[in-house]
Amino acid sequence: MANERIIFLGTPEISAKLLEGLIKNNFNIVGVVTKEDKIRGRGNKIEPSPVALVADKYHIPVHKPHRLNTDYQFIEDLKPDLLLTFAYGQIIKEDILTLSRYKPLNLHASILPKYRGAAPIQYALKNGDDITGVSLMEMVKEMDAGDVYAIEYIPIFMTDNYTSLSQKVADAALFLAVNKLPEYFKGNLKPTKQNEKKVTFSPSIKKEEEHLNLNASPIDFINQVRSLSYKPGGYLFLNDEILKIYQAEYYSDKVESEVGKIVLAKKKKIILQLSKGQVNLLELQKPGKKMMDSNNFNNGNKIEGIILK
């Protein structure tokens, strides 16, 4: 593909998929910057980020600074033509953004200027959007505020959750990069300024926001579940234990019992009373147990009449 020297900056699995796709499409990735190794998984082992694993697989030099803004000699030494980021996880200062020959680019998982920030995929699902996208944009010192060079649009279906939509975003980001980066290097892409009057934000999801809202309407409850599935998983409390809810569907607009009560638990139905209607909980998980569908959950648990909080 292009011979320009690219330094890729990214951290999570969604970034790793893009990095490997770029490598397989013969982009010249000369270095990778990712976040530090950290404790991951049930074994509490210190492990590298998904992006670091891909870089190691293809023998690409990796830099894992605690703070890139004070530790960026790695980038200076490699003399990149382009800095390309996708879900790196740190704000990058202007001194670093000037180190590449071309203006640095970021792939952002929304149709900018909508959902600037760290959690655009989650917000699109939580708000019930039916379309999102990936924006190829210039990196500037202000978060996700640079000019946009191209957008790849992605339909969102009610069957989508965070896991499935993340895969769609990764695929769209790769398609966008493969098709637009060569044009960018040739100077054929025209930048478009973002409309500041239409800016919205999607800050990181806090732990307390994973607690599902029983006062929501059925559709809003379902959308909150979708936005958190399968990771980290939205939850309610069952007898002071966390009960993860990974999938739910609309059941009725009835308000016939106390909010949070399981009004029916039989076969494939676990009907939860919300303040504005009822939903059927389809996939659940108790602490230390595997995720189960409603039928299997009912076989091993008696929860009809219990109040979830």
C-alpha cells in the first residue's frame, strides 16, 4: 500500500484489529505507541495491551510510556511521516503532534461533531441511535475537534450491543484507512471543519453508570443494557449480590407491581417491573457463574417475586 512511515497509537482490542488490518494491507507501520502493561483478567496477571500483542506478533517496535507527553523520544527517533491514532487513551500535546511530516490523524468512532470523547459507541447505543460512523480527522490539541477528512457510516440495529457494534466500528475504521490514507498522502482529501454548534460529548462511562436504571422506560432500559454488553455488563442487585444483565427485550407497558420486582420467572421469561413498563431479561450472570439464558437461569434459581435494586 503506502510507503509512508506510520507510527500507530492505540490500546484496546478495537485498536488492535485496525493495527493488524493495516499491517496485512502492507502499510508501513514503523512503530507502535500503547498504554502500559496492566493487570488483566481473572488471574490478575500483568499483561500487555491488545495493541502491544499485535505489534509483538509482527516484530514492530513498541513504546509503552506512563505519560507520552513527557516521554516521546521514541517518536522523534523514528521520524514518522504520519501519526495515526485509534483509541489510544491519552490526550497528546501539540509538541508531539508536530513530529510527523503530514498532519497527524485520528480515527474516531462517531459522526463528528457528535460524541466527542472516550465512549462514542456506548453513547450511540444508550441513546438509541440508528446510525453511527467512523470519522477520519486531524488530531489537534483540543479533544476530537480537528477537521474531518472522511466518514464511513454504520447502521445500528436493535440487535447490536457494544460488542457487535465495536466490531462494526473496527471494520469501518479499517475500510476508511485502507481507502482514504493513500488519498490523504496524495493531497486529494479536502478537510471539513466541524460545526461547533452541533458538538456533543461522550465522556468515559463511570462504574456507577453501569448500575441499570429501574426508573427508565423499557426501551431506555434495553438501550442501557445494550450499551454495556458484553463488557463491562450492566447490573442490578439481587440480595446484595451483583446480577449482570446482558440482554433484555420489551415485554409490556404495564405497571402492575413494585419497581424492581420479578413479576414472572418461568421457562424463557424473567419479567422485570420498571417504573414505566416491563422487560424480559434474556441473558444474566450471577457472581462466579457463567452467563445463562433465561431458561437455564430459571432452572437453577427461584427469583419470582424477588425485588431487584
